Amino acid sequence: MIHVNWSERKTIRKLECIHTNAKKYMVDRALTKGKTYELKNETDEFYFVIDNTGSVGGYYKDYFKG
């Protein structure tokens, strides 16, 4: 249950959001183009960052440069 304390974990690195053009979901509510986010965990397909809501959210890697 590693996801329970992701927000308190050490930041791995910072990532810049390069776009919020999602085909299926409304990503622009949680991410802002050009803003830098703290990376808390990553998988092969997703980055888990603290988003604009203040919570950890999982987003496709193509939304970020880093």
C-alpha cells in the first residue's frame, strides 16, 4: 500500500507539464501547461505527481517533459 503515503514521500524530481490536450479526460482541471510538479512515483506508463488539487494523481508520461 505504497500509495497511502505518496504525498509525504521524498520528491524524486520535478517535471514540467508541456500540454493538457487529453482525448478522453479533462486533464486541464488538474494540470496547468508550463507549471512544474513534484514527481512522487512513476511506472512504465504513468507519472504520479501532486497536481493542482493538492492530491497525488497519475497521468500519462506524455503530458510532461522531464
